[in-house]
Amino acid sequence: MEPVNSTDVSEFFLKGFSGYPALEHLLFPLCSAMYLVTLLGNTGIVAVSVLEARLHTPMYFFLGNLAILDICYTSTFVPLMLVHLLSAQKTISFLGCALQMCLSLSTGSTECLLLAIMAYDRYLAVCRPLRYPVLMSRRLCCLLAGAAWVLCLLKSVTETVIAMRLPFCGHRVVSHFTCEILAVLKLACADTSISEAFLLVGAILLLPVPLAFICLSYTLILATTLRVPSAAGRRKAFSTCSAHLAVVMLFYSTVIFMYMKPKSKEARVSDEVFTVLYAVVTPMLNPIIYSLRNKEVKEAARKVWGRMQASR
């Protein structure tokens, strides 16, 4: 089969779960419901954190950024995936594939950094409470969040351009339900070592390094809370740490499995199920675990809702 230059490629076929019609029928209502919950929950977090003055703090600033990220991340592929679950025509244009790949990489990478930034914020709040307002200023919050967004976007654009400039072979069937970069690279006829090297460096910088930083931050937080004389204070701190770490471990463990496992020639359905897990379930749980169990957010949400009702 002769390789076809990528400039001649007009579209890709996303295989997804096409070989498992029963699974498609199960996934459509399930993913639709999870996507709706993700949109409503994260939009609610953003609205409350903006409208309620009491939540204008670094913690809720970063939570708002995380909520926006979760909305953007899931929206890069879930709507098209839902259409393909009900359609026999599971195609995506070359440009659409590149855009989906870039935005998915960018938002996913940004979330890795943002989780580490949030851990650092909690470390300062718990371990350096007197200097916290000075250390975590509004300017620093914007700088950290902005740097995470911009740097990850630049990284993702570079990875996408390198991958999509490769020549592709014949059938152009992507063994995935999205234009996931590793699945697209399997169609390349040329040497993919440069693209794989970029991905490996990015995976190391955005997975083990931030995860180690998060673990270190929370180890110091736990060490500090153990010295708190109040049992209620310790329980509150431990509850906050366990909830955050539960989402961190869910997110990082699945992503590390996907991007740092040994390469296999044949795509497996289990890989796609894991992708659904970290790409759909985690953003849905984030508002619940991070914020909706927080009394401040509940009270703020009630106040905002009350003001909306009173204004009608």
C-alpha cells in the first residue's frame, strides 16, 4: 500500500466502538447524562465563584479555572462522539481532526499543571497561613493560571503540527473514537520518532513531575494538620486532602496508563474505556468532590439563587 501525503488526506474514519453496537447503545445515554452533569456542575461552579464576592479567593479562582477546563476538555470530543455513537458515518475532516487533537492535548495538559498549582495553593494556605495573602496574591494567581494555559497550548500546537505533517497510509481508519494523537500516529508511514520523543518529554514533565509535587505538597499539609490540637480541624483538613487526592489519583493513574504504557500494534477496547473514564467521569466528579461538598460553595450557591429569584 502506497503512502499518501497528509496534504491529500481530506478526512479520517473514527472506528471507535463501531464493532460493538450493543456497547454503543449503552454508551450513548450514559455519556450524554455524564456530559450534561459535567456542563451543569462546572458551569454552576464558575457562576457561583464569579457572582459571590466571598468566593473571590485564590482557591476558588483556581477551581473556576478547573471548571472551565473541564467544560472545554469534554466539549472537544464528547459532542462528536455522541453523534458517531448513533451514526454509521463516523468521519472527521483533516482540519477537524487536527483541531480536536490540539485542543484535547492542550486542555488535558493544562489540567495536569492546574492540579499541581491547586496543591501548592493549599500548601500555602495550611502551612503558611499568616503569609498566605501575600504569597498567593491575585497577580500570582493570574500568572500561574495564565502560564499553564499558554505553555500547554504552545506545547500542544507543536505536537499536533509535527504529527499531522507526517504522511499517512491508505485506509486512514483511526482506531479510536477521537483523533487521539497516539492512534493517529499509528497510521503514519514515515518515522514517528520525533513526534514520540516530544510526547515522551511532555508526558514526563506533565505526569510524574506534577504528581510528585502534589504528593509532596499534601505530605507537608498532612504533617502540619497532625500538629493541629483541634480534632475537628484535623478531620476537616484530612477530608479535604483525601477528596482532592482521590480525584488526582483517578486522573493521573488513567492518563499515565494511556500515555506511558508500552506501545501495542493493535488498539484495544479497554484503552478506549479508560479514555472515557478519565475524559468524561473525572470532569463530572470534580464539581462534586472539589466544591459541592464545600459548605462555603453551598451557601454561596443558595445566596446567588436567592438573588436570582428575588430579581424576577
